[in-house]
Amino acid sequence: MGRTEKQATLAGRAKGLAAVVVLGVIAARAEVAQSEPRRKILVSIPDRKLALIEDGKAVKVYPVAVGASATPSPTGQFSVVARLVKPTYYHAGRVVTPGPRNPLGTRWMGLSLKGFGIHGTNAPGSIGTAASHGCIRMAKADLEELFELVRVGDVVEIRGEADSETATIFNSATVAQVHFVTGTAGVGR
């Protein structure tokens, strides 16, 4: 076998080995993706509540503030595209650095709809009302807990009308009844 034939044989084996490695990586990624919980955030504007849902079950429910009638929250399916600790607020030429006067609070989870997100507030009395400029506001402790559980890419569904899923999640459980237990969820525990 000449040098060119040997090189061609080695090149063919290398390509075959590379294909096996690529297939192995794809299979490993698929396995990891299947083992991670499927997570989404569901917000009900009429209920003024947000639920963290993993593998189809609500693991945590929080009260929230939603958009005021003049500046309603958007409805539809979005995704989390950014997660920021100690965000800076920019609006109409106004800049508010992180701190107690910042209307975003201590955390920002930006949505795939530019300018909208889930964040804290410097007006905790607004939680449970329709008072925001369209974003979803949360109490500081609730927001910081949710922030640790949510990742970029997680789905966020904001619904403007009640349906069977929101009725099941938000009307059958109060915030105190739904508890998060590491790795599991339970109602009434």
C-alpha cells in the first residue's frame, strides 16, 4: 500500500471516528436535556399571580403586580432572555442606579419582548394590583427566590383571561398552600 493510499485510509478512519464522537455528544446532550425538569412560568393577569411550573406541576405560586389599564402587561408566550442582579433602570432619559430607589428592585429577568420583564419593585404595596408599566412586579424575597430557580430560555406565558389551567393552579391553591421542597412539589405540605 502506497503512501497516498495509507493517507486516504487514515483520513477515512478519522472521519468515521469524528462522526462517532459527534453522535455521542448529541446523544449525551439529549440525555441531559431530558433529565432536566421542563420549566415554565405562568402569569395570570386576572388572578395577579405567577406560578413556577416544573414537569407540568406548580411548585411555587407568588402574588404579583401586573400592568395598569393604561400600560397593560403583554399576553402570549415569551422566554427569559436575560437575568441581571442589581439592574440599572433606564426610562425616558431617566437613569436609576441599583439601590432602594430603583423601581426594578434587586433582580431583572428580561423577556423576549424587548422592554418587558419580571422584576422587583421599590413600591411593595403595589403587589397584588394592576399598577406596573406592563412588567410583572414581585416582592423582593419572592423575586430573589424565583430568580435562583429560573434560567435563560425558560418559557414565560402571560395570560389575560382565565382558562382551565389558570383556574386549576391559581384558584385551587393559595400562596400559602403551595410549597417548594427541594426537587419535589406538593400542595398542602
